[in-house]
Amino acid sequence: MKKAPIHRFADSPIHRFTHSPIFIALWLALLFLPFKGLEAAGVLFIVLFAAVSLLRVFKNYAGKIKGLLSSLKKFISGRIRIKLPESKTRSIALTLLMSVVVMALPFYGHDYLIDIAVLSGIYIILAQGLNIVVGFTGLLNLGFVAFYAIGAYSYALLNTKLGIGFWASLPLSVMLVTLSGFILAIPALRLKGDYLAIVTLGFGEIVRLVLNNWDSFTKGPNGIGGIEPPHIFGMQISRLGQFYYFIIIFVLLAVFIIRRVAASRIGRAWIAIREDEIASSSIGINTTAYKLYSFAFGAFWAGLAGVLFAAKMQFVSPESFTFMESVLILCMVILGGLGSIPGVILGAIILVMLPEMLREVQLYRMLALGSGLVMLMIFRPQGLMGGKGVSFRS
């Protein structure tokens, strides 16, 4: 059996020091030093050092704590003579509870919360598309926002210039984005690793600059307004509550289809390519074709998310499709866990809602968000719900 390679610095003094509680606390305290001063940074250092040390202790004894809780569960079950719910039953109950909460949100939630939930749904679809490329196939794409932009602008232009409605524009826009992903993949997939990332990054910037400078067609930085929202049976879906349920349908559809594809022969081929492309090729997998499928299928969902974004906002501009959007989408995938569909859903919700929750502290919210992501990569590099560490083979 092939042994997993061991990183040469995994047990070095530098590696141990950079993962120690004192280094982590000092690093975060130094980040806050320019904003809060020396005294506050010192207090923060002490608090963080204590917190990280406790986390390390808990991590070291997690197995013993789990065993103790398991013994306690058996003891209670034997004494009280009740059958505690099995894991599958708990999962079903939790799913039903979450479904009730999600479906009832428009009835008890504020418009601001519903608006964030709608945006979260769009980003879930978008992040699932990138998860196909990065998580399943292992291809680092830093220009994924370009497909998102093409989808949004396709619907905006078809609707405002040709008067084509949402349902007629949707397949046309998504087909155009899928074709764009396929065309980009043909030359790009000759490259690997960092070189592929640079090419996709360049593609994303080219699309943004074209949208920003082609004034006669895209109206440049002024953007395109007056986009019609969707209609169902003659009823306009313009209210937040209506659009919320509209987005939920597309999210469920995306998750269902992606799960089915991931469990199919195509999905298994993607995972095989991610693990070892040479071995995959040697057993008869057409790696080039499957990578093309991955790029095109991921672009399909990005295009769908772009159309939904344009329909929801009723306005699009190049400022919505910058490189930082690509970084944010990639962070959603890494935070949730590469190749984990529920993990990506969780990552998208967290990274959409957390900055909004920290909006009152404008100066620190992105700093806190970035610090949290760094801490996660130190303590759980496989993501919140992932089983693998973050790695891109070159």
C-alpha cells in the first residue's frame, strides 16, 4: 500500500512553534494592536492564550471525554430502561426541525434577515458549483466569479435589450455560461496546480474588465438596471418572502442533482482524478474529458446563480464580480470542507451571515473573519464537515 507522504517540516521546531498557543495568541494580538493600543492587545493576548491552551487540552482528551459520555449514555439507558434515539433517527429529527425553521422564516423573520437568507441561497448554489471543480476534481479555480458574472449579465441583456422574460432567458443564459466554461477548460486544463489557478484568475479579470469598459453594450461601471423579476402563472415574484421560497426550490434542486452526480460514475472519476491523476489515467479514466465535464458542470451552477442574482437585485454592475468574490466563494468551499455538499452549505451560510452580524464593528469585521479562517486552518484544515485536508496537487 502506498504510504502517505510526510511533510519534511511537520515535526520541526518551527512547525511546533507556529502551532503553539503562544504564537497564535501573539499573532492575533498583534493584528489588533494598531486599532486598540498596547494595553488592550496585551489583555487580548492573555485571553487568547488561555482559550487556545484550553482548546488544545480539550483536543488531547477528546477521545476520553467521548468514551465517558458513551459510558454515561449506556448507564442511563440501562437504569431508566429507555431506548435512546439512534443516530439515523436523530438525523431525521434534526432535518425535519431545520426544514420547519427554514420554511417558516418569512413568517417570523425580519425583512433584513430574509434578504440575507436569499443571498445565502444564491451563494450556496454558487459555492456548490465551485465545489465540483475544487472539491471533487481538485482543480484550483480563482476566476470562478467570471461564470457568475456571465450568467447575471446574460439575463440582464436578454431581458433589457430583447425583452425576453426570466424563464426563456434562464436556459439560454445557463447554456452560454456552460459553453464558456467548456471553452475555457480546453486550453486551461493543459496546465496544473498554480499555473491553472493563474490562468483562471486572468480569465476572471478579463471578463470583469470587458464588462466595465464596454460602455455601449454593458453600460460599463453604471451597470444595467430595470431587470424584470421572475413571473409564475402571471404573478410577479418581487416580494422578499416570495423570492425566498423561489430560491429554496433552486437550492434543493442544485443539492439533489449534485449529490446524484457525485454518487455516479462521473463523480467517482472526479474524486479519482483529485486523488491521483496518473493512476486514474492508467486504469482507463479519460482525465481530460472528465475535467472538462467538471469545469462545464461547475460553470452551469455559477450561471444559474448569476441569473438568480440579477433577477433578485434587478440591477447588475461589474463591482459585484471582483476577484474578492472568487476568494469569498473559495473560502466557503474550504471552510465547509472540500467535496462536502452539506459542509459547503454551512460554509456559505456562515460567510454570508457573519459579516452582516459584525456590521456594527465595521473596522474589525473583516479582520475578525480572516482571523477566524486562519484559526480554522490551523486546528481543522479539512474544514467544518470535511474528511480531507486542503491540498492541491500539481
